[in-house]
Amino acid sequence: MLEMFQYGFLQNAFLAGIMIALVAPVIGVYLVLRRQSLMAETLSHVSLAGVAVGALLGLYPMLTAMVAALIGAVFVDTLRRSFKAYSELSIAILMSGGLASAVVLMSLNKGVSRSFTSYLFGSIIAVSETDLYVMGGVVALVGLFFWFLWRPMYVLTFDEETAQVSGVPVKLLSVSFSLLAGLVVAVSMPIIGVLLVSSLMTLPASIALRVSRGFAMTIFVAVLVGLTSVLGGLSASYALDIPPGGTIVLLLLAILVVTLIVKRIVSMIQARVGAEQDAENGNGVVRTLGER
Amino acid sequence: MQKKWKLAVGSLAAASLLLTGCGDKLGTKEDKASGGQIRVVTTFYPMYEFTKQVGGDFVDATLLVPGGTEPHDWEPTAKDVARIADADLFVYNGAGFEGWVEDVLHNLEGAKVKPVEASAGIELIEGGHDHDEHEGEKKEEEHKEGEHKEEAHGEKGAHDPHVWTDPVLVQKEVENIAAALAELDQARAAEYKKNADAYLAKLKALDEKYKAELASSKSKEFVTAHESFAYLAKRYGLTQEPISGLSPEQEPSAAQMAEIVAWAKEHQVKTIFFETLVSPKVAEAVAREMGAKTAVLNPLEGLTEEEQAKGLDYIGVMEQNLEALKKALNE
């Protein structure tokens, strides 16, 4: 197993994977709770357009992807407000817009460069040191954001009205969070691909919501699931010679299925045991966050 | 209640252990060097063929792009990159053909593998065919002067990398590969020189054959599936009109299709060429539009399993191409 770490490019890939797995699931939990699970999908399509611009102008693609994702994030937030009754519409509009501009921009590039498909499904073979530094920066930014704004973000996520009343700058916070999500998507996209980046955000969140009680624990479990899937997925992808992005997502799905089955079994046992216990101490049914 | 999530986390850990466990077994099956051979990893078919021709039994050559796969859009997996890192020599065409090579080599700095760009030292021509202009010669002159300026604008990879379709330019590629092998394995330098000379003689004969048999052809224009025969066309005074761009991925727009059809009619082209590794649907559409035939002109970006089974090699396919060209140009 360890023999694969002798290769510098795989070390880079694993470092990048770990960094993505640390932040993407955190953003994912908030996205899911805010009913925005498709936002990551949208932002990844928009950042693909950014990559296309970068390839065309000969700029660093991760940078142009970030700029595009930031612009996309602002649009998602603004459009969400203008189509209040149909808030998912903004997602549909931006997703198709992003993909359309990406396809047209890529066709303008006459040379034979890194292929379109490698961005759709991700590529781990060419993570440069610059990429790692940029990712490190984004991870640090996410850390700082939640370190200082943990409380207001919590209130905003669960009850936007209460947040407004209690003086949280709702609009500003909401936009900053979208921007942060955009940055995370833009740095993850070249590695796990446009089509799969949102799964690394929403799948760990959905697993964590199923098994955790309490908000902090949900975040913790989501990150743990993310790390497990990324490290397991990258190793399996190397060992079996299969694409990394797809492997990671399949692993996540497997974890989700196993979790659901285990949870069903556990709750069946508990119902039996619980019935006896309830009779003794009158304790009610335990609710997890996911069942809210 | 704590038990509940501990169980969940436990099962996750077990699942990941299981997966990494399987990985371990498969991972160590990696083949290692054998019998003092030089391990050479090559990108696509002509590189593999030239390396085998020069290296003979002294090299253990691996072909990355599998047979029947179109190499333009191919990307290595992590394991492929590990194979490159573990090899002694890594032979690629370069000139932007394998778009991923630059990034991979950047990441492999410090590895012992020695990269060889086979097309090094070959004067490249400008690619990215512009369908509006057909005075190839004139355009080329202009491009030579404007080259540096355009590159400054970041038009990266707009050079045509398909040098291996020219029997003369491939001689330089063979020489480059031979030089790299000789430098790495000086004890057998004479052997490599002998093999290379024998193969170069065959390539020269191929060139003579092309020259002789194409000189008398009635027309000079031919339509190819993608822009892959520019060097061959230039060498033998022909004009190539490609349907797709430098990569078969770059399909023409409707307006470009119309121009190609008009051009082909004007030059009374009777045969539209397609390739074995790319879907012939666009070439067929053009042929249907103008009532022309279709035939195979193989840009040697890879051999299909059928071609391999027939025992075809670089020279064999180039001879087939010559027959196909002769037939098409003399109708």
C-alpha cells in the first residue's frame, strides 16, 4: 500500500484530496440544511466556463475558475432573491449558462490542450505545487470563516428570520457563504471533476445527517466520511486503475447505503429494547438531526 | 445512544479498510525490470513501433494508449504515470500532441526517468486549419514571420504535431530515439545504431516509393477526416483539406462543412477519407453531400485490434495509405 507514496505526483494528489475532504463536506452540510444542495453543481458548471477562459487566454485555470465561481455565487444569491417563489430556478439558469459558455469557449481554443473530459471527470495526475498552495489558502479561509462566524451561521442556517431579528447581517453573511462555497468548488473541480464535485459536498452531509445528533457532530461525521471516501477512493483508483472521481463518489454511495441499512437494523433493535426501557423510565423517542 | 453512531463510524472504517486492503494486493503485482532490459514507456503507436525497431530485444517497451483508442483525447491514469516514473526512458511525440505530458513531467521532476521528445528538432508547421484560405504556401511564409508574436498571445499548442505521417520527418524521430537509447545504455550503442540504420533505410525506401508513385497523380487535393496529413501533403506537393481540426474532437461547424463540400466539388475530389479510430459519420456526411466515395487513410495514431491481428506495422500502414491516396488522386 505504502509503495504508492514514493511518487511525488500521488503525494500531491493525496494532499489535495485531504484538503478538499476537509472543507467540501463542511460547506455541504450548510448547503443541504439551507436547501441549496444543487448550488455546488451549479458553481462547478460555472467554474468550468472559468477554466475555459483560462485555457483560452493562457492564464492559470484554477484562478480563472475561482473568479468565475465567485461571480456565479453572487448571481445565485441575487437570482434566488429575484425568483423568490421559484428559488431553484436560479440554479437551473446558471447551470445551463455555465455549461453553454464553457462549451463555446473551449471550441475557440484551436490547440490540442488538456481535454474537456478531464475536467468533467477530474484528473489527479497533474496537481502542481501552486495548486496545493491555492487550496491551502482556501482551506485556511474556510477555517477562519467558521471559526469566527460559527454562531451567526448556525442561526442563519436554521432560522433566517430569527437571525434577521437578532441583528445578524443576513444578506452579507449569505453572500459570503456562497462566495466561500464558490472558492471550494473551484479548487476541487480540477481534481474530482465538474460532474462529481457536488457529490463530495452533499453525500457526506446526507450521511452525517442520518447518523449524527447535534450540529457539531454532523459536521465532524461529514468530514470523517469525506476523508474516508477520498483516501479510500484515491487508493482504490490507483490500485484498480479506475478513474478517481467516479471511485470516490461510488464509495460515498456505498457508505450511504451501508449507513441506511445499519441504521434501519439498529432502530429495529432499539424499538424492541426501547419499548421495554420506555416503560421503565419514560424516555421518549430519540430524534436525530436528519429526522427534523 | 452513543453506540448508534459509533457503529456507523465503525462500519465506515471497516469499509475503508476493506477497500484499501484489496488495493494492497493488486498494487504489489506491479511488474519489475527483467534481464538487464531498458524499460521504455511510450505514448502511442508510432513511438512504440520506433522504439521497438531501434531497441529490439534490449528494450522492454510499454505502450500507454491501448490499441483501438484515439490518443488525442486520452489521458493517463495515476498508475500510468507511476509506470512512467518507474521507467528508464519515456518516449513521447511532443509538439503538443500529448497535451498531458507537460504537466506530468513537471510533477515527475526528480524521478529517474529520462523523457525523450521524439519530435525535437523538427521544424513544425502552423496548424489549426483556417477554412477561409487555401493558398497553403503563401500562408505558411507569413506564419513563419508572425510565429513568435502569435505565441506571445498565448496561442499554445497551435503547432501541428502530426509529424509522423511524413516518412522523412519520422527518420528524425527514429534518430532521436536511437540517440537517447545509446546515451542511456552506452554498452549497446553500436547495436542501437545498427538497428536504427536498418530501419532508416526502410523509411528512406518508403519515401522513394511515395515520391515515385505520387509524382504522376492526376489531382493533388484530398480530404481527410482530421488535420493529420499536413506534413505528408507538404512533402509530396499535395493539398490536404481536413474536415475536423488538429484533434478529431474539433468537429466543423455547419458553415465550415458547407465550405469543405464546396471546395471538394470545385477540386473534383472523388474520395473522402476517414480514419479507423474515429467515427466516420462526419466524413460520410460530406461524402453523401457530394456523392463521393469514402476510404480509409490511417493517420497511425493507433492500430485497431484487427490491424494488429493482420500483423500491420508503421511501414505496412503507410503503404496502404499510399495505395489509398494513389487510387483517390487518379480517379
